[in-house]
Amino acid sequence: SHASEYQQLIASLATMEEKPYSLKGKFEIANKINHPKFGLGIVRSVQIDKIEVVFSDEVKLLIHNRP
């Protein structure tokens, strides 16, 4: 489940610094992001303009890399 995936990712990336989420930010796989509404998440996959992020209670597709 995504909850156990989230726990594993958080544990394995414990020392990584969080990046604040923004539409203009550019993120990579395994980046730890801090979203104002959804909280702490880890980037699972990256497309040109979208990222899939695992949060503690759900997985979200978010926009990124906006000029």
C-alpha cells in the first residue's frame, strides 16, 4: 500500500532536506517535498510537467516545472 511505501521512503530519505513545493519548482525522483496542503511527500515519478508524489495518506499527481 502507499502508506507502507511512504514509511519506507521517509525512513530511507531521513537525512534528505525537504524542498518547498511550488508550480515553478523542478523536482526529481526521490525528492522530499513539503506541500502546504498535503504535507510531506516523496516524488515517485517525474514527467516534463507533472510529478507523482507519495504522501502519508494518498498519492497525488502535481504540476511542476512551470515557467
